[in-house]
Amino acid sequence: MTVNSLYDMVQQYALSWGFILSRLTGMMLIAPLFASFTLPTEILVVLLIALSYMTLPYVSAAVPITLPLPTIVTSLIMNFFIGFFIGLIAYTIASAVYAGSEIFGIQSGFNVSGALDPTVEESPITSEVVYIMSLYVFVSLKGHLLIYAAVVKSVEKFPLVLTDLPFDQLNTQYFKIFMDMFLFSLQLALPIIGLMFLINVLFGILSRLVPQMNVFMVAMPASTLIMFVVMIGLIPVWVELISSAVMKMEPYIDQLLAK
């Protein structure tokens, strides 16, 4: 490869690679698994550069390097937003799982410190267990590959050179996704909240029947033990619910990328 041919290739594909890198950066900034704090930043940067390099052959559009500077800056921002929105769809599903498990964690006594002092930065054990389980389901259903494929496919509807986006359409679609995931988080939390409410009612009746018993000292350990047993029994149900939520991600992305 001569110097001239290398220079011509850089002129044709340098901006294309930069725009793809910007779109993948937006996706990896928020998408589950990619945005995990357990992964070192160095690994994420290397993975991002490698993915952008592997994605370049699948993008046939060659962006000339002679574009005006305002168009380049605007396109970088728009590409970042497209990738961020695709990752936001997956993040909303994972956040619904986390929020639902945190709600019933407060009811069961596993997150009493967070309820008494919201400034405590420790995560409740119920949220961590259910969130990790959702990540396993997400990876087993190839959700991480789905959002990467969505970023690659998004070039067909949203070209690399962008100066505007249909924000009204994106806002309407995300509001629908948010409401669906809000109902999904309630599906996770309400059965256990109802069970814990019945247990508290039973302990209230017991305190009236046996006034000598210190119900407060008995109710909290008993509620935690019952919650632990119920959580073990509900694992298959949660896996099924999380799987159905992850499977909804593909129709959401198809609706976003529909021409």
C-alpha cells in the first residue's frame, strides 16, 4: 500500500470511523453489561475501538473529509444520541428490574437502611441479586448482540451525516417503552408487597391476641426469613418475566429503525 492510497483511504473513511465510534460510544455509555462498573475503563476503550473498526466494513457510506466543521460536530452529536437512545432502551428494561426489586426490598427489611437514610450509597441485596439475574438472562438471550446489531442497522435509517432527528417520534416511542417497563416493575414488586402486607396484618392481629409478646422484635426477623424463602421460590417466575421483557426489546428496536 502506497502513501497516496493510504492517504485516500484516510480521506474516505476517517470521518465514517469517527461517526461510528461516536454512535457506539453513546450505546456503550448506558447499555447494560457494557456500562458495568465492574469492567475497567481500559478494557471498555479497547473494546469500543475494536467494535468500531469491525463495524466499518458493514457501513458502505464513505464520508468525505471535506465536510464543513459545523456539520461534522452536529453529526458527531447526533450519532452519539442515536447510540445512546438504543442503549437507553436496554437500560430502561434493566432499570425496571432494579426498581421493582428495590421496592419489595424495603418492604421485606433488606433495605431498611436505605429507607431510613436515603443518603446511604449501599445497594440493597435484593436489587443486586435480581439485577445480576437479569444480566444473566440478558446475555443468555443475546441482548448485548441485539443492541450492537441495532447500532449497525441504524445506519440504514439514520445515516452517518446527520443534522436533525425526529425528536417527537423518539419521545413518543420512549414514553411507551417507559410505561411498559413501569408496569413490568410493578409486576415484579406487587406480589411480594401484597404478601408482606398480609404478614404485617397477621402480626398486628397477633399483637392484639398476645399483648405480652414483643411483636416488633419477632416481626422483622420473621419477615426477612419469609422473604428469603419466597425469593428462592420466585426465581423461576422472575426469570420468565425478565425473559419476556428482554424479548420485547427487539420489537422496540424494530419500531425505532422502521423506515
